[in-house]
Amino acid sequence: APLDSSINDPFVLSRPDVHDISATIGNDLVGTDHPVLNSAARYFFTNEDDGKGKGKQVRPVMVMLLSRAMMQMGTSDMPHLNNHALKSQRRLAEITEMIHTASLFHDDVIDNADTRRGKPAAHKAFGNKMAILAGDYLLARASICLARLRNVDVVECMSTVIEHLVRGEVLQIKDSRTGVADIEGYLRKNFYKTASLMAYSCKSAALLGAGHGGNVTSEMVEAAYRYGKHIGVSFQLIDDALDFEGSAISLGKPALADLNAGLSTAPVFFAAETHGDELIPAMVRKFKGEGDIDLALNCIQDAGGVIRTKELAAIHAELAIDAVVKALEPSPYRDSLVHLACRVVVRSR
Ligand code: FPP
Ligand code: MG
Ligand code: MG
């Protein structure tokens, strides 16, 4: 059975744990008696038949698969402990998705994006003020849920994520002011804006497993963190590559958004290594000069910038795989974590 790739498909294997996360958030966790706030906060959590709005739910999938993979180790003879752990890990997955969605409400205002997950962005549907407040409200509800997990280490992890999200966004605004950063600065920013949430939610899943008497060692907690971190870095690199390759229709959001916003991402930095003389001035101008966008696209094409970005993403996916393979016993869940790392690199949306 473990050789059947459909059985170890992360999205299939996590389905029983993840399929109603969106409904639980929308129905139980963020309801309020104020009609406008209610519909804004639940905007991405109402299950429409066409599946629009939910997104890929990669973070809940990771949290639940890791939780199950760690559970394979030593506690299968104690089902009640497992059930307590799983319940809290599922709540963690919901909290993770709420924090992520809150950050997207704010992000789409900052980026002035029209669409998200195949729908109008929240601020297009409700206006900037309501979108910001709905994001704050989601964050507040996520914080209450977090406190109710009664695990201060997990509270610290997830609060750190919120700090990092803000820091990543500020770094990005600063880069877009000056038009340049270096690739190290770019990777640091990517950690804050994307990898931190994945790293700390995975670590928190492990901490909750340990907190409920599971056989979770500090080595496994560290491996969970590294898995999430490297998946996150890989995920953001692919996101930045797709911005050059995808179309608005395939992505569910506008393409070439980064260049148009004046932002240099990995493909640009790779191209600047060999085409710096032409490219760096355009980067400094934030691609606002006549023909700058075409110049950047030509340099990236010539230098294989998108391919090199995907290669770096593949290296990080390997590091993620390495972390779980070394620390966790073999199981279908562990296999599916490996599959997920591969899927991140080959995804097209
Ligand atoms: C998407 O990046 C944005 C993020 C991953 C984080 C945004 C964080 C904030 C706005 C800080 C406020 C945080 C909270 C928790 C309320 P992107 O714009 O590169 O990706 P996109 O193409 O999906 O828009
Ligand atoms: Mg954005
Ligand atoms: Mg943004």
C-alpha cells in the first residue's frame, strides 16, 4: 500500500482531518452578531460549490500530516491520548489558516490586488476599512483559540509568526522603496513573510503532540520546524517564479505583479549576477523607466533566472524531506509529507 502514490497523496490522506476546517472556522470560530463584520470575516470560509475561496489549505494539510506522522511513533496503544492531541492539532491547523487569511486581507489592501482565490479580494467586496478590521478580527479570534490550547510554548511560537508577518511586510515595503536588496535580504524577507508561519505551525503541532503525552522528542520538534521552514522558503520561491510564468487565470491573482510593483524577486537577483550593468539601474528605478519591464524579462530569460529559482526551491524541498525522513519513522503520513515537498516545487498555482 505505501507504494501506491494516490494513497500517499498529501491532499487525499489529510482530507478526513482537513475537509471541514474551513466550515469550522466559518461556522464556529469567527461568527459575530454584526452582519457586515460577520460576512467579511467569513468571506474565505464559506464553502461554495465551486471551491472558490478556500485556497489550497497547504498549511492545515502540513500540520495534520505531521501530527499523524508523529503519532505513528509509540502512542498507538493509547488512543485517548491521541484523540486529545489530534483535537488540539486540528484547532492549531484552524488557527494557522485564520492567521494566514488575516494576513491576506491586509496584504491585498497593501498590494491593491483585485482578486484572491478566484474571487474579488476582500477589500474589493467590503472596502478597505472593513477588510482591515475583518483581518484584525480574524487575528483576534485566532488569538483566543490559541490561548484556549493552554500551551504557552505554542502561544509564543504563533505570536512570533504574527510579528514575523508584519516584519516581512515592512521589509518588502522598504525594498520596494529603494528598489534593491540583495538575495540574502530577499531570502530573509521570504522567511518572515511565508516560511515562519509554516515553520512555527509545524513546530507547534509537534509541541502539542509532546504536550499530550505523545512520544515526541526535541529532535522531532526541531525536525518539524525545519520541515515547515524549508517548505515555506521553497513555496515562496515557486510563488515568485510563477509570477513570471503564470497567467491571471491559472494563478487566481494577477501575473507579473511583483515587477509591476517594483519588486525584485529571486529570478531578478539571479539575472542581476550576470546582467547587473543593465538590470541594476532598472531595479533601482523599480522598473518604472520606459522598457524596464521588457528589459528585466529579457535578462531573466537570458540568465535562466526562473529556472535557477526553481532549482533553489528544489534544494529547499530536499532539505525539508531530509528533516522528516531523518527524524520520523516510516509511515504513509511521512511519505505524504515527502510527496508534499515535491508537489510544492512542481505546482502551477
Ligand atoms: C502575501 O505575499 C502576504 C503575506 C504572506 C503576508 C502579509 C502580511 C501582512 C500584510 C502583515 C499583517 C499581518 C497580519 C497577521 C494581519 P504576496 O503579496 O507576495 O503574495 P500574493 O501574491 O499572494 O499577494
Ligand atoms: Mg499580495
Ligand atoms: Mg504582498
